[in-house]
Amino acid sequence: MTGGGNFLYPFLDAEETDGSALSADLAASAEAKATESLELRRTSIAGLAAELDRAAAAMAAAFRAGGRLFTFGNGGSATDAAGQAALFASPASGRPLPARSLVADTAVLTALANDVGVEVIFSRQLIAHARAGDIALGLSTSGGSVNVLQAFAEGRRRGLLTVGLAGYRGGAMATCPDLDHCLAVEGQSVHRTQEAQSALAHALWQRVQREFQQLEVPA
Ligand SMILES: O=C(CO)[C@@H](O)[C@H](O)[C@H](O)[C@H](O)COP(=O)(O)O
């Protein structure tokens, strides 16, 4: 590159003076993370298979009885919560099920955070939209986000099925009295945990779909 360095990614200018060393470092680091990610996803799916089955069976029963799914989380987990609601509500194949994320409405989120406090941004939405028999699915890598825990408490008060995905062996969610099912991975890194949770969330959806297929009456 001539003049001025890398204007798009100035932090990569070091690559111009020692490109091969940096590239090798980045490649080795990416490879190590990919290996760690695969291993955590593999052990999480295997180790949590029984709890995944139980949670999926309970969710399928709730859907069959007319329940709806509400998903929530912060940061990267907000993105995963939105993706999970979209997967349940509008899968490319399989049965669409009623689901919405509580992370998508900026007006609602900012009003609640600004007027009341960030700890109520999910629980207040459950008060507005949820009823007994619905499902609250919360994701937290630390397992300790207060707004996620508060939503579980509200869900429990209102008679919802409550399901949590957490890292760090569950954190506070591991012993949360408001959770019916806690899928806790061993991950000690936010990013690896998010990757494992994404695999678990997909496995949960697959199992719920399977529960519906088993019920279908052959023609
Ligand atoms: O790691 C990322 C994005 O990948 C962050 O945005 C992260 O999700 C945020 O710090 C969250 O607030 C963490 O909350 P939690 O997962 O511990 O509940």
C-alpha cells in the first residue's frame, strides 16, 4: 500500500512492517479458538443432552397448549435471543411456532432503561405481553445479568415455563430458584460461551421440532 497506511483498518498498519509475523500469529490464534470452540460445543451438546431433551419436551408441551416464546439477553446474547425467536417463528422448514424477542424494540428498551432502569427492560415486557403457559428463554454468558434474572423471576410469578442458557457453569443462574431448566456450559470465555450457546439453542429448536413431528398423525 502506498502513503497514509491502511485507512480502513489503521490498527493493522503493523502488518505493513511485519506482515508475515502478524498473519502467522492471527492464524494460530484463530485456529486455537476454532478448536476450543468446537470442543466446547461438542462437550456442551453431549453433556447437556438429557436436560436439552427435558427442556424441549416442556417447551413443546407449552406450545401445544397455546403458549408463546419470549427470548431475551444482553449484547451478543441479545443477538442470539433475536435469532432464536426468528428460528422458532419462521424456520425455513419445520413448524412455525409463536415466538418473539424482547430485544428488538428500541423505543421500548430505551424508555424502560431511561425511565425505570436497565434491570426491568425484559421483566416489564413480560408483564405487558406474557401470560401463564408462555415460555421465557433467557441467555446470559455470565449467568448473572440482573435484567435476565429479574425476567425469570417475573416469568415464574406469572406462571411461565422458564429456560436459561448460561456460561461459566451457570453463574447465578445455576442456582436460580426461578428457572425450570438451566443449560449451563463450562465456558470461561464470553465468546466461546456465545458460540456454544448458539449450538445449544439450535439443538433445543431441533428437539422441539422433533417433538411436533412425533405427534403428527400419518395420513
Ligand atoms: O461479548 C459481547 C459481544 O460478543 C458483549 O456484547 C456481551 O454480550 C455483553 O457484555 C453483555 O452485556 C454480557 O452479558 P451476559 O452475557 O453476561 O448476560
